[in-house]
Amino acid sequence: MSNILEVRGLEASYGDLTVLRGIDFDIADGGVTTLLGANGAGKTTTLRAICGMIRRKGEITFEGKRIDRMSTENIVRLGVAQVPEGRGTFTTLTVEENLQLGAMTRPNDKSIHEDIEKSFHFFPRLKERRTQQAGTLSGGEQQMLAIARALMLRPKLMLLDEPSFGLAPLITKQIFEILADVKREAGVSMLIVEQNASLALGIADHAYLIETGSIVMSGEAKAIREDESVRASYLGY
């Protein structure tokens, strides 16, 4: 399987504070990769560095094209969508208006309406609330909306930052089941940053463990999930 994203020697910093220290990783085309680690390990910084949101060094290649010197806007236009921690929905707009905004980089044509309906296929609860203000949705529904809005870009790669953040276990399980459906039906590649290692490894094909800005382990997600010494040392379950 070819790689949709390849990262080599990635460094990133906030002012004088270096957070990433020359990390390397790949994301397979059509696959799901998870990046695991403790708070402050550098997971969110990695997503921001890929999207050009912070100062970075190193080589980032998306579909064979260097993007490490590109602006965030141009990276998005290539087909990279980010679902940030905390959802970031437009609370005063309706569910449907939020989805329409997700397609703002695309021409206003019939395909936008078709994609809204596809989003409702993955998230039927949003269809029930299509005219409801996003700010009145539950936390789980807002997370669904954030993912659905990212899908409106017709992304080739989605970067998801802590999709389980602040959600009840049952809702978190539903979110990950939907992500598995998106992978299977839409073929979207994903990089998932997640504290819930068990759920993330359940959906992922490949996993990387990051510790204080460095990759300390990588391998097939199934093998890492079943390795008792890895679970005890790094994953906490």
C-alpha cells in the first residue's frame, strides 16, 4: 500500500520551546493511523505542524508533493481536513449551515447538497437536527458535526484531535464506529490523536507512540494492542 503522507525529520516549536524532535512517520493511503501518548507528548503539535499552523522544520510530503512550506489554506485545498479538539462548531448557525460552511472552498453546485445528504447518512442524528443551532447540540452531537463538516471538504486525509474529548464512553464508542464506517465507505485516510488507546487501536491499521516529542515505538495497531508490556508501559490499560 502506498503512503498518502510521509513525514521526515519533523521538528516544531513554540517560541524557544522545542516540542517535536525530528520525528518520522507515514500514513497509508486509505488507512487509519493513530498517534498515542500522554498529555504534552507532542500529539496535537504534530497535527498543527502538518497543517502549517506552527513553526516547523523537516520534510512533509502529501501525495508526493512537498507541503512543509505551504500555507494552511493551500494544504486544506489539497484535501487535508482537520477536526480540532473542542469541536470548533459555529454555535449560532444551524447544523446544515455549518455543513455548508465546510464546503466553502468548493464551487456552489448540486454536489454540496449531495454531500450534506451523505453526511446525514453517516450521522442520522444530525439529520434530525439539521435546522437546530449547533450551540444547542449535545457534546457528542457537536463532535459528529465537526467530523461531518470536515467531510464536506471531500478530504483525502482527515486529522482528528482527541475525538473522544469530554464525551461519555457510549457516545465515544458510537463516534469511533462511525469513523470506521467513513473509512470503509468513503476511503478517507485518517490520522487520529487520541487518549483512549484501546478505541484508537481498535480502528487503526498502524500506530505510533510518542513520548516527549520523539517517536518511541511503531507497528501494526493489532500487535501493539495485544502486547501486554506495551500496554503496561505506555498505554495505561
